[in-house]
Amino acid sequence: MPREAVTVAKFGGSSLSEPVRFQKALDVVRADERRRFVVVSAPGKRDAGDRKVTDMLYACYEAAQNANEAEFTGLFEKIKERFETIRRALCPGLDLTEDYETIKVSFRRRMGRDYAASRGEYLNGKLAAACLGYAFVDPADCVFFKDDGAFDAERTNEALHTRLSAEERAVIPGFYGSMPNDTIRTFTRGGSDVTGAIVARAVDALLYENWTDVDGFLMADPHIVRDPKLISTITYHELRELSYMGATVLHEDAVLPVRMAGIPILIKNTEHPEAPGTMILPRREGSEGCVITGIAGRKGFSALTVEKDMMNGELGFVRRILEVFEEYGINFEHMPTGIDGVTLVAPTEQLSGKRTAVLAAICRAAKPESVEIRDGLALIAVVGSGMGRDLPALSKVFEALAGAGIPVLLTNRSMAENNVIVGVDTARFEEAIRAIYAIFEK
């Protein structure tokens, strides 16, 4: 299939939550002949007080496992009605009765939580395919995981390419695939974003469109900063940095398949399809100096600091500490070091119930002069091309925090030179982000 003729369009749960929004998504697909492959999520919340269908499916499956027939039946009927409301409004000729019965029986036969969670995407895929007149392609037949649960990228790419080459147009449910034993396996959070990227790579798409309920990627969290600017273009590297640090428009794992193929991603709003959105590109062309892309952060970190005279001359010192972290299943996020000390930043929750044992193990392994844990740490990433080597831009970050009277508890800078990390007290987190955003807006 010629690459210039193919766009992959993925629609999130908010875009498919009820008939009016679902219809807008269908209109988007029909508006451009190049949108030949569509990836769908399960229905999301219709309003703030609503529940996502995926959460309802988890609860329904649990009721089935607990043999709570009344709760199971009640929940299943509510889930069924979510899909029937869309079906009756948009494709009344489609009959999903057999699918509902198969799912109900499978829940009672304990087909697994992943199977249960995937049925939202499965049924929405059936609806979208029927409404559009597209083929329905079940990812259980062509998205594969290995025995250890890891995604099998190359086998999937080959199988999907073969399967989709046989279809002029198709709808593919997101979020799930299959294990070697033919059981259903789901991706982690943001799984439909990943499926969209996998499909885009398999068909060698010109563009991967990710349709959601926002106009694009914002420079900062709108819950913290009032009316932050829209980011018009962002690189794959910058996206991963911001997504990992808390920006939630697109799952960071969705970048890898399209990055491998050099396919740009366009974030668009189903409610405002005329808005330009945010284009995610392999690299930024034609810019000089530092370009600040965005600011993001996360709370819930602890800093474990180990000090010992002449640490820098002791071969294997840091390795022994990291082996303790590995032994206790703790991931470290950052590791700023000095001549006689090293700090490892880790999620506070991963230290729960292990603190005394971890400290004792580090003392045995590294024989430090002191070791302590400080909680209540928040990390903020200021991301942009050239950020790490642009002295005026770096100075602005610390000028902003100093001006707001916010102590910097630690700093870390990537050698990739596209971000700088600062650690602040959790109580000053929102204030720090606002201060940094404001100084770059001057």
C-alpha cells in the first residue's frame, strides 16, 4: 500500500463515550480518505461522576469470581447498556447478542482479568467497524506477547503488516493482544496509544493521529498553570521526558514503534477537529539556541543519601548500593553524586515496609559514614531542545525558584541535553511549576 495514502487514527475513550461523541469520531474518519485504519479505546467517562467501561468490566469480573450473581448480573447489564445506547443510535442493524453471551460465559469460566478488561475495546471496535463499513481486525490474532509477558514487537509487526495489507480499511481495537497459549494479554496504562503506534508502523503510515479530548500537548498542567500555551511541535525525546514526568496526553511507550519507522504523531481534539493540534516529530528542524517545550513533574519521591569520605576513589561503591536496591525491588529515578556522597531518588511507595532492611543492607554492603532517607520530594522536569547546554535558560530555572523563595533540594541534567531536573519540597510543587512557567513566559 502506498505510504502517502495511509493515516492511522486512534480515538480515546472520551471520544467514544456516548453516541454524540462517537458520531463526531466517525465524522472525523469520513472527512479524510487517508484515514484507512482506525484504532479504538473502550468508552470512557461521559461526565465527571461517570465510570469508565474498563473499570466496570474489572468490577464485573470480580463479582463473577466471587460468585456474587446479583452483583455480576447488575453490572453486566449496565455495561451492556453503555454499548447498546451507542448501537441503537448509530448502527441499529448490528446484532451484538452473541458477543454479549460469549463474554458473560467467559467471565464465569474465569478467562482472566486481562480478557475482561479487553472486552470494552473489543465491543467498541465492533461498533466502529459496523458504523464505518470497515473490516474488523481482532488484535488477538495479530498482536503478540512473549511467554514472559513482554511485547513481541517484530512478530507483531510482521503479522499485522500481512493482515492489514489484505484490507483496504479496518478498525482494530486497542489495548490488547494474545499470549503464546492464546490467552488475552493487555498492555499497561495507555495501551490503546501503543496499539495505534504499532498499527502505524505495520502499515508504514504517513501519519499517526491520536484523537482525544484536548487540543494538543500543553506547556504545563492546566490544573496548575492557568491557560498554558499549546505546544505546536515537540520531538519524540521531549515527549517521552514530559510524559514520564506526568504529562498524560500520550503514553510514552507509544512513541517507540513510530519513532522506529520515522512516523510523525499528531495530537488532535475530536470536539475541535479544526484546531491545529500538536505535531510530534523525530527532530526539531531549523531552530537555534534553547527551545523550551514544556514543564512537567511528579510527587511521591524519597531521596536516599549515602556519604563516605573518599567515596569517589572506592571502586564499586555505587554498584554495591544499587545491588541493594535491586535485591529489594526498588527502582531509582535519578542519581546525583558528589565527591563524598551519592543520592538515589526513588518512589516513596517502593520503600514502604523496607526502609529499615534497606538501610541495614546498605550499611553492610557499602560501610558508609552516614545514610539517611528524606521523604516529601517532588521532581520537576524543564524540557526543551538544547536545555542542558543553554546557560541563560538554565539560569532562568534557578532564578525563578530563587525569586519564589523555593529551595532546590537536588538537580540533575541529562547528557542528552534536552532537560534539567530539579527536586523541591512536595508542599512547594505547584508553586514551583508556576514560577518556572512564568519566567519563561516573560
